[in-house]
Amino acid sequence: MNPPSHYHNKAVKTKAFVLGCDPTTFKNDIRLNFDYVFGIKKDKRYFAGINTNLRSPGLDIESVYVQNLITAYQDFVTTDHPNWKEEALKYIKARKEEFDTIDKSGTLPVFLTSELLYKVLLNDGEIPMKPTELYNSENDFFIPANKNKLSRPLVPLYRLHAY
């Protein structure tokens, strides 16, 4: 089974990256398959909340490059995966290289759709902040490039609106 393709409108200048965890979604115990990450071209519901969040800083689906950290389908949804972190660590180098081909400067930010991504991407020894601390911080709530494994600014843009 082929993994879903990233989403990228090459006709528009890329302003940021959006990173999901992995493509795994089940409906009635049957794994759904997508042609594009988050089912972007077919089923808008999986990206709707993220797209709403993107509008806050003036972005939209057409101005971002969308990909999952883990590109392969898994046997469990992310939150139920007993070894998700270990699996995710295997994909970081590939995502870094992929993003670096789009933005050689390393300055375009990566919007994270989940706290799990934030925790797995932080450099060893960095202490993660809770989502409420990130969003209510008087400081900038982005994670600088020198504190994460993608070596580019990370911005928590979680799908849960409670933060």
C-alpha cells in the first residue's frame, strides 16, 4: 500500500511547512487510504481545523507544503501506537532532507499539528513546555531551529482549539 503523497502547490511560493504525525486513520476498524496527506484533495474534514489555524498568521493550504513525519501507514492510530516515538525517530532525517530541498535556507517554519511531534522533534536534553504554556507564554511560542532535530523554527499549531 503506497503512502499518501505530500501536498504542495508548486505554482505558489511556499511560506511554511505543515507537519502531521502519520497517515493512519480508521473508520469502522478499516484503515482509510489517502492519495494525499490528510486526504486534502478528497476529504476536507481531516485538514479543516489545521486550515482554520493557518488563516490566523495569514496562510492557507496553497501557500504551505504539507507532509507527515511518518509517511508509512501504521497498524495503530498515532495516539494508540505503543512505539510511535521510536518509529517517528526513524523518519526525522528524511523529513529534514525533504524540507531542505524545498527551503535550502532553513528559515521557513514548520507548523506542528500535534504535541507528539513537538516532543519527538526537540533536541535531546530540551525540556518540553505544556501546550498551555506554549500558547500563553509572553515569549514567542516558536521553538528555535537550534533546539530541534529539523533545524528550523517549529510553531505549535495543534488541531485542538482549547489551547
